[in-house]
Amino acid sequence: MAKHVEYEKVGGDYLEHRQLKRGAAGWVLLAGLGVSYVISGDFAGWNFGLAQGGWGGLLIATVLMATMYTCMVFGLAELAAALPVAGAGYGFARRALGPLGGFATGIAILIEYAIAPAAIAVFIGGYVETLGLFGLTNSWPVYLACFAIFVGVHLYGVGEALRLMFVITGIAVVALLAFVIGMIGRFDSAKLFDLAEGDGFLPFGVTGALGALVYAIWFFLAVEGVPLAAEEARDPKRDMPRGIIAAMAVLLLFAATILVFAPGGAGAEALKASDNPLPAAVRAAYGGDNALAQVVNYVGLAGLVASFFSIIFAYSRQLFALSRAGYLPRWLSRTGRRKTPYLALIVPGAIGFLLAAITRDGALLINIAVFGAALSYVLMMVSHIVLRVREPDLERPYRTPGGAVTTGVALVLAVAAVVATFFVDELAAGITAGIVVVALAYFWFYSRRHLVAAAPEEEFAAIAQAERELGG
């Protein structure tokens, strides 16, 4: 495919206007970023899997998705250390699968991260209305405030944004710990299986467990975004593996405890359709409202804000990288005086606000994001395996335990997740597929003839191609 692309000459100052702030994040901030991406999924969303597969079905789905994400994180830790670029998944696939494969991966990631903030904004708006804050009866001012405030913080500077994100995430983590501790004494294993429609471990059979995969993903969705901060890390070869693996360890702990103690204290029936399951669990377990329910209720908003805030960072960096290399309009990658990609922050933010305000359908939007994510997982794991086979001598400061076998496990489970999304929400899957087709058409008919060879992801791929030709 590489021979079917063309590179345009750009001015000598092209990359000077497209520079990110180096050394802004160590591994602790990167781990916080990974937890921040995901933490809203601990507060809501996972519980809909109870209606799909019962507790047993959701447990099986969660174990499978935990296995997929753990294996994938080990693979991404290797790739991020070996190829530390802002394009992350796009950069990995660009080297392994060529320009078309790289662009397809980048678009799938961009769908995930550009759509997810719109979905989370809808959830935040619903949360604010439920809590009766500000006397609002329509949530669009909340959507607007979310995008305006948090895009604004990111425009101010990446270091400041990551530190504030870390604090907000810390508050949400305290709420989760308080919830788990408060529910331990109310645990009753019989409550795990109290669904009205069916009892037993697998009330809806294996089909129900497969349907629950989409909701089990919520415990881990977006942790793979940590490598997008590679060009802003202090020492990416060391910090990237440590940061993403530490984040995954924290997320595994939360997934296990919440999956056991929320339905185990309140009952699966009480939580299967709740938009706000953790406060609902406390109230059901204690027989009414109490201080813990109020704390979890209000601080749960911090969990949603943390994920919203961090995913804005993710979409801006993926868009920045694709634009810098010419796959998408190059003006989107310009950075300002504070070395933040201001147009890559503002343009998707405006689109996200409009999507939230027009659709007000958080479930549809998040399912579109999940489908984009699952597609990107397939392509990134294929990339890891291809690079292990084709470039065994590539410098790898960190090596995946188990090598291609580990990422092969993630690949099989990612394919299963893609299939599951079709069964759960055909409309979301169709919309995502349509966006990918339009993007690929743009690439084929226009951008493949206007790429930028000086972009880091393209340079990595060009060097690898030259080495293969010399070796051949």
C-alpha cells in the first residue's frame, strides 16, 4: 500500500507549529490518566449486563473482557515503549499494516474518543437533573458548560490538565472505596441471583453472557488511551509500560469488588436497569437513603467528570497525530503558544456538544464508541503480532509477557466483542461502520496523495521500510 501514497513537501517550520509539551507527565500521572479514562464505567453502565446475562453471565463476560484488556495492555506497553508517538494505535498500525491500516486504526480510535465525551455529557446532564442541581429541566446548558470548561482547561496546558484530572479522579476513587467498604457487611450471595425473569447462575444461557460482553467492557473501556500521551511523557520508554500496567491493575481491583459487592448487597434485580446503580445499591442494601448513598451520589458526578475530562485529551491527541501526518486536514494539528493542539480540542468538542444536545441518547452514543474501540483493538493486536513476526530485532525496552500468544488471546476476544456489539445495538454498529467507510473514502480519493513524510509516525514507518529493503 505504501507505494500507492504520495508525500507533499511542507515548509521547514511545519513541525515547529505542531509541537506538544515534552516531559509533562511521569508514570504516576499516566496511571492516573488511565484510571481517569475508565472510572465513570465503575459508577454506571456495567449493571445493564445483569439484565442481559444475569450475574453469572456478567461475571463470565467481565472475566473475558478483563483477560482481553490485560493481554492488550501488555501488548500496548511494548508498542508504546518501542514507538513512542502521539498517534499511538495509528502509529503502531501504520508501521505494521501500512498507511491504510494505520488510518483505519486511527479512525476507529477517533470514533471511540470523539463520541464518548458526548455520551458522558448526556449522563452528566441526567445526573445533574436527578440531583436537582441549579433547578435545570433541560440539560443542554450542562453539556455546553462541560465542553467549554474542560476544553478550556486543556487549552491552558497539558501539565495543568493532567494534574487537575488526577485530583478529580482521586475524589472518585475515594467514593468507590467508601462504597465497597460500606457494602461488605450487607453482602448476601443469594442476592446475586435474584432476577425476576430467571434464576440460577446463567438465567439466559451462553447467549446472555455474550450479550453482556458489551457492558463488561465498561469496567475497562479507554484504558488503551494512555499511549496517546507518549510525546508528552518524561521518559516514555520507562513510563509508558509502568503507567498503563499500573492503571490496569487498579481497574481490575475495582471491577472485581464492584461486580461482587454492588449486586451482592442490593440484589441484581434492583440494579439491572438503574442509571445510577451505586447509590441505588446503597439505598436497597440499607433500606432507604443515608449519608453513604448521598456521598456516592454526589461524588459519582466526579467519576463522570474525570472520564469526560480525560477523554477530551485522548481525542485531541489522536486527531492531532492524524492531522499532522496529513491523513486528516492539516490545519487541525496546529499547536498554540502553550503547545496544546487547540483546533484538535475545539472542533471535536463542538461536534460532541451538538451530538449530545441533538440526540440526548447516551446509550446510543456510548455503543458507537464501544464499537469503534473494539474495532481498534482488533487492528492494534494484529499490529503487535505482525511486528513481532516481521521485525523481531526492533528495539523493545519492554517486552510483552508471552509475546504474540498474549496478544493473540486479546485478538480473539476483541473479535468476539466486535460481533457482540452487532447483537446488542445494530444501529450503533451500522453508524460506526458508515463513519469508517466515509473516512476510508476520504483517504483513498484525497489524503493518501497529501501525506507528510516528516510526521514522526511516518518517519518510523519509512525507516522500517528502508531497513527491510536493504536487508532484502
